[in-house]
Amino acid sequence: MQNREKIIRNSPCIFISNHQSIIDIALLLQLGVNFKWVSKIELAYVPFVGWVIWMNNHILVRRGNKQSVLQMAEACRNTLMQGIPVFVFPEGTRARDGQIQPFKEGAFLLARDNHVPIVPVVLDGTGDALPKKAFWLKPRQVFTVRVLDPVAYKTIERLDTGELMEYTRSVMSHELNDIRNQTA
């Protein structure tokens, strides 16, 4: 875990991370922050994972369903108003190639609409350990979790959504390349 001191504590924010593997969820829980995940509703019906989602009242969304997206945004707003951060994977799904995929706008609109900063987190190694569609964990993998500088609300307010998404994705992609160069 790198740069843990950059985590915003005791204040609402939107955490975002790249998404390589189902392992990401367990790894990101090591941040030691009480937050609510935004999760696709299908995961709520997976044994063990779903139980954790239901017991912790995480925020569910049915992708592609406008009403569900509106309900998710309202749940996020209520969560942030309680001072609890929300965690979103802005790529929307796990990347097959380990690169950071284009972002969907949801996390960025949530940050803008709720006047909260975004805390980007970059992780690496999980996609190699348990790739999408794989069932067996590969042994002896190195995982890296790096917390980046928060994107202040002043920056969020200044940029349009597309610019904000591209700026954040660019910073995260640069950090992912840096992590890979250090571990190579």
C-alpha cells in the first residue's frame, strides 16, 4: 500500500480505481476506510460476495437501466451527505488487458453534483493473479495499491466532465506505467 497518507478521512469523497480482477475488492478494503461500493446488482446474488454486499448496505445498480441509475445516484448522494465516501470503478468492468480503459462519467458527475473531491487509486498485479473468466489464483503474485493525490473540487468544477475524465484517466495511466516500470 503506497501513499496511504493521501486518503481523505472523515469526509465524503468519491474513491475511484482501475479494475483488473475480482481480487481488487479485497485488496482495496485494505485502505482502512469505511465506504460504500457501487456494485452491479448481479454481484448481490453471488454467494459470499452478495452476502457482504447486502449486510453492509452497499449501493447497487442495474447497468443500462435508467431508473436504477437514478436510484443509485440518490443512494450515493444520501451516503455522501452522511459523510461516508463512495467507491466506484469508473471503467465499469474489469479490464482484460490490464490497461486502464475509458471511463464512464458516473463517478465524475457524482463528485460534481455533490461537491466532493475524487481520490484516485491505482492498483496492479491482480489481473495477472486472477484474470477475468479465470477460476484459479496464480501463486506468488505481487500486488501494488497506490493512492494518488485527490482531485480537488475546485478542479472538478473548473473542467467539463469529459476533460475531468480524461485528466484523471491520464494521471492514473501514468501512475500504472510507473508502478510497472518499478517492478520490472
